[in-house]
Amino acid sequence: MTDLHNKEEDFAHASLHKAPPPFKPTYAEAKDAAPPFKAPHDKTEDWDSWDMRVSPHDEAILRARSLKSAAPPPPTRALPADSAERKTYPMAAGLLDYFPDALAEVAHISFLGNQKHNPGEPLHWARGKSMDHADCVIRHLTERGTCDAEGVRHSAQLAWRALALLQQELEDELLLPPPRGTVYG
């Protein structure tokens, strides 16, 4: 029992750090073990195909839970919880009212990107498809003021990539869950 418990701890640690587990449990060990193991649904299932990757959302939750301090839980978004401080983030008056046409173009880029990367699916940001935001920002910056072959403004594509880069930086720094329009895959 002690040996299996140590294996479970090693396995959980390895899963958290995206390293392969230090051992491959037998079906009987996994079946009788406490979580994090789950026995395969079928004895013929191949353990090599068992996906142990942790999604970035779950990884952020695990990181937040592992911080054993008296600190408050991480925010669910970057907006402050304090109402007075939240007034220093005027999203309508300081963003939408400043850049309505530019933001409409960025929204159109989201639509076009969804048609390209996720044809026939509801609008969502498929993370994992085209993640080189910083390089794309520079490429679109060099072509600013022009349109691509499909007639889409490079400056709008640059703005979308810059927002994607900033969103991911904030999520990583503040341990934020991904926004509702995000799908990993």
C-alpha cells in the first residue's frame, strides 16, 4: 500500500509538471487506487493512448490551489473587485467610445478567423491553432496601411494578435481562467 501511495504522489507530481509518469501502473493497480487514477473503461484499452495532459485552465487552477498562503484567491478576471478601483478601467468610455470602428474591425477578424480555423462551428477562439502572436504582430505591422489578398486590413489583424498576446500574458500572470469564448484544441 505504501509503495502504491508513493507511486500516486509521483504520478500526480509528474502530471502537474507535464512530465511522463515515472511508472506505468498495471490495470489492477489503477483499478484499486484512489484518484488521480481511473481505470480504463475497457480492459483492452491501451494505456499508451491514455491522455494525461492537463489543460491550461486546469493547470492554472492547480497552480492557484498549490499556493499555500493566506493570499486571497486569484481573480476570475483582470478587473478589480473593488468598485472604486474598477472605475479606473472605463471599458465603455475609455475603450468602446474611443475606438468603435477599430474594435468592429477586430471583431470581424475574430469572425474571419473562426471561418478559417473552425469552419461550421460557433464563434470561438481555438487556442493551439496559430500561437505565434508576437511574430504575427510584427509581420502585420510591416504591412500596416494595406490589405491582404482577401481584402482584410493588416492593421486589424495586428490589433487582434496584440490583444491575443496581452490576454495570454494577463492570464499567465494573474492565474486567470480562459475567457468563455476560448476552446483548447
